[in-house]
Amino acid sequence: MYCKLKLNDKVRVPPERMGEDLNTVVLDVLQEQFEGSIDKEMGIFIAVTGVDQVGDGEIIYNDGGVYYDVDFEAVTLRPSLQEIIEGIVVETTSFGAFVSLGPIDAMLHMSQITDEYIDYDEKNSRLICKDTGRTIAVGDSVRARVVALSLNEREPRESKIGLTMRQPGLGTLAWLENERNRENAEKERK
């Protein structure tokens, strides 16, 4: 899911920043260029964490900037289909919940929460399972599986991640803890 990458790229240092510390300028340019962007192979860039090496600069005719080959490190989120993730519910709606995975939110549709019928309590912004009374509300931590993935490099906000919790071992962390406690209590009775 989260990856620390070592990458290489060519970085243009603008002429107005030539008198500043080169490593600082290169890091600033890389952070501005990459952070928040999406690459389908590398994932969602969360942070450029450091510059390892700056090569010799190249001047291109009719351009006041200097181009440097740069080795740097970055942290990305690279979700994959069928991956188990944990996130925090940031919004509930009449059709499901949005779960924050850090730099991006994923959709947990009502039909993918449980086999039970689910009501939406708009006043309290929570989803309520009819049979068991279990709830999902903003701030709840959930464990879910990625079942749909569409990352859009050009328009990162148009990216979509779909989740499911309809399998054993998935659900809100509170549900899972209650289930574990119930199973342990049954084992102790036997």
C-alpha cells in the first residue's frame, strides 16, 4: 500500500532561485511537481522526502533555468485490487460512506457493508444495520477490501476507489473487536 521509492528525474531550477541553496530549491520544485499527483504505476504521491544527489546542471539555449538530473526519495500510496486496507470514515450518506485512506477517499457503498438492510440516520450522520444494530459513523475506523480501482492521472480528484466489508474479518474495528470478544467468551465457556 504505502511505498518508499527512489526515483530519478530532471528538475528545472528557475533563474530567480539560482542564488539559494541548490538542494533546498530542488526539493521545493520536486514537492510542488509531485505531491498530490497520481502515476498509475507508482501510485499517489504523498511526499517527496529527500534529495539524494543532484547532478551537473545543463543550460538550454533561450531558457534562463538550469536543468539538473536528480535522485530523490518519495512516499506513495499504491492501492491494488483485493488489498485489505484500513481507513477512517469521513462522511456518511444515504448511499454509503466515504473512507479516508490518507491522500484519497474511497467509497463504501451501502450494498457492500453487510447482508443486512441498512438505514441512514441523517440527523446523527450514521448508517445503522437493521438486524444487529451495528452502526457506522464519521470517525469510525474500518477494515475493508479494495474491489474497484480507477486512478486518473490527469484529474486526481476524479479517481475512484470502491471498497467492500462483506467478508469475514472485515468491518469497523469496533465490530471486529466485539466479534473477537464474543468468540473468546464462547471458547472460555467450553
